[in-house]
Amino acid sequence: NYILNYVASQPKLAPFAIQALIQVIAKITKLGWFEVQKDEFVFRDIIADVKRFLQGTVEHCIIGVIILSELTQEMNLVSFSMELDVEFAWVDYSRPSAKHRKVATSFRDTSLKDILVLACSLLKQVLAKPLNLQDQDQQNLVMQVLKLVLNCLSFDFIGSSADESADDLCTVQIPTTWRTIILEPETLDLFFNLYHSLPPLLSQLGLSDPGNYHEFCRFLARLKTNYQLGELVLVKEYAEVIGLIANFTITSLQHWEFAPNSVHYLLTLWQRMVASVPFVKSAEPHLLDTYAPEITKAFITSRLESVAIVVRDNLDDPLDDTATVFQQLEQLCTVSRCEYEKTCTLLVQLFDQNAQNYQKLLHSASGLAVDMAIQEGQSVSQL
């Protein structure tokens, strides 16, 4: 209470000082989560305490939001028991603390949903009565609320956080009691409306932003991770969506120099989709026999066309990254086997065309070294 009152009375402290004080508030709240005074869990009144901040100035409102955000992060941190081995004098950090999991679970069940609802209500206020986003404090307020929402949705709900760098992306285990919030159309509309209405400083617009593009590719990869192809083809909008995804993939492959690491996720989606075709029992068309050959063609032709740019502009040759090339080809080999006859026809056509062009250059007196390098590079790419 002393620290809360001090922060409330000194809202213009240096940001690093306020942040440090808020961290203390979060840690004390976590440590005292099960402490009881007069039959009350006194430390669980933190949300009511923060609401008083939200009723004050913009500076106070920012502090209140940061307190909730820091508390959510603190509750989500993996804590370790420190057991001192007297004989060998070392500390064992290997076993997760059972008390931490108990506190985190209690926080999830009693408070986290209320914090998310509170954060969403603040964002609705932003849309209903737009803030003066030219004001740095008000910009900061919106950014902190968005961060709070993200911390709520990123909470380790089941006690086994997935490795975000892993290829097998997990499903977020949202609690059943959150169903009404998550499935409410207004919830998703809120964030789409914010995305369109907030300035670029708060919302990087469009897929031209590498971060947005990368996360969208990861999102598409999750599509097949979370659903079976037999389920997807039954969705009314499947035909339209799979066509849009195919066009997006083809465009991405053609712009091979833009965010190359994101292509992995697009190829992962198509690899898994094609691999599932033999197991689909639904009579609804999956349309992969239409789009998979187009994806294969876009990959092959775009890589051949990239040779000229690499040679003329003296860029790093993507083929030198053998690990990435092997990984992409391993994914593509599955995609290319869908309507494999079309893939074979394309490869033979390209081989014949390149062979003819190479023969012409060899017998041409005016053949340039650059043209020869390009032709040889395309031949290597095909191989």
C-alpha cells in the first residue's frame, strides 16, 4: 500500500524509477497471493487498487495499466526452487516451484479474465472517443494497454509453455470460462478496428511490414496444425480462402528477396495440406490439385529468375545457404507430387529451354561473360 500510494503521488517520476517500483509491487503481490488477514486474501485486491489509477490523469492511467501488465508477466514467470545441498554446496535450479504453479493457476482462475475484460474496455473507449494521439502520453497509454492484452493472451494457461522457435506451433489453451469473450464477434472486431484506426506508430500497416508479414505466414502455418484438411474443406468459405492463400504464396515466392525466412512457414502449410490428401474422406473438393502445381511452378521459376538478379547485382547467392535450400526442397518435394505429371512437364520444358539457350551462347561470338554466368547459374539451380 505504501508503494502504491507513493507511485500515485509521484506520477512524473523518471520512467525507470516507476518501472522498478511497479516490479516491486508485482513481486510482493505474487509472494503474498495466499496471505490471509481477517479471512480475506488481501493481496488480491490489486485490481480494485489499480482501478483508482485508471480514474485519474493520463499519467496515472498509464501507471495502472503497467501495474496490471507487470503483474501478469510476473505471475507467468517460471520460478525455481532453490535447494542448497549442504554436502556439495551447490544450488539446484532444475525443479519448477510447485508454489509458483499454484499461484499462477489461482491468478489465472480468479483475476486474469477480469484484467483482460478491463483492458478491452479501455480499448473500446479509445475507439468511442479517439485520444489525441499527437500527445506522447496518450500514445503511450494505448501502447501499454495493447501490451497488457498481449500479456493476458500469452499467459501459460496449462503450465507448459511451448517453444516459440519450434516448427510445431501449439494451440493456445484458452480457459473454457473465456469462451464467451473469445467467440464474441465484437472482440475480434475491436482489434481489427483498432488496427485500421490507429496511426502507423502504433499499428504497422499492411503486409509490406516484415514483422506483420512474418507473423501472418506463421499464422497460416498454424492453420493446418490446428485443423484437419477434412474439416477445412467443409467450411463454406474454403474455396475462396484457399485461392487467396495460394495467390499470397505465389506472390511471396516471386518476391524471394523479401523476408526469405518466412517462406518456410508457407511451404510448411502446403506440404502438410498435400500430405493430408489421401486421408480426406469428404466429397467436397480440396482444390489442391489446382493450386499445388501453381505453387511448385512459382517456386521453380522464381528461383531461376533470381539468378539474373544475383549475378548482375553481385548479391549473395541463396544457393550457398545449403541448409535452407535442403529444407525448402524437402518441403517442396511433397507439394510437387500433387499432379506430378504437371511438375515433370514443367521441369523438362525448362531443361530443354535452358539447354538451347546455353548452346546458343556457346556458339555465339558476341556472348557476354555475364550472360554465360546467368545461364550456368540457372542450370545449377535446376539441378
